Amino acid sequence: MTGHGVALALVTAWALLAALLDLRYRRLPNPLTLGGAVIALGWLAVTGEAMAGPPWKEAVVSGAAAFGFTLPAYLGGAMAAGDVKLCTAMGLMGGYAITLWAFLLGGLVAGVLAIALLRIGRDRRVPYGTAMAAGFMAALWFA
């Protein structure tokens, strides 16, 4: 397996764990989200590119943009802090295209989850981290 293949496998496993934890506990632990960001930054420093392949400058800007776009939602109470950290780490790992697709696909998954939660009468809080992680995994492998 090449270095890029190993990186994609690690990122996919990380995103899957985030999706499952958020779905089950409605929480994204700091060691997972911040740890993902630290690993992404370390990968950038060592290889000069994001774990999904884009150049380091693109990944840094993408991570900053993901943070900038999600922070207002957190401040407005529409998103949890773990979701902001997860999206920031995804930006650092994926670059522009992957992160944009993750947001688009994650939004669709969140909509489906919201409808499903309403239909079955369960907790109405949508696990946005689960939706974003699912969108991120799909973008990694298909975008």
C-alpha cells in the first residue's frame, strides 16, 4: 500500500469512528477531533501535502475556511463545538474539493437523518458530525 493509500485508510477509519460516536453518543470527543487535526498538520509538515493529496497551502486554507464557516453556527447554537473541530480537521485532511463535497453531501445526509428522526419520534437533535463524516468519506472515495 502506498503512502497515499495508507493516508486514505487512516482518514476513512477516523471519519467512520467519528460518525459512529456522534450517532451513538451525540458527542465528538476532543481527542478524536483535535487529534485528527494534529495528525493532519503533522502529515502536512512531513509530506508537504494533505492526507487526501492536495498541496499543504490548499489544506491549510481549507481547514481555516471550514472553521470560519462553522464557527458562526456554533456561536448561534445551531452546531456543537465538536462539529466545528471535526469540520476543521476534515478541511486540513482533504483540501478544497473534498471539503466542499463533504459539506454538500453531509448536508443531504443531515436532511435525511432529520426526516428519519421526525418520523420515528426520537431525539430531534441531528447528529451533524455523523452526517459530515459520511459526506467526507463519500467525497474521499468518489469525488
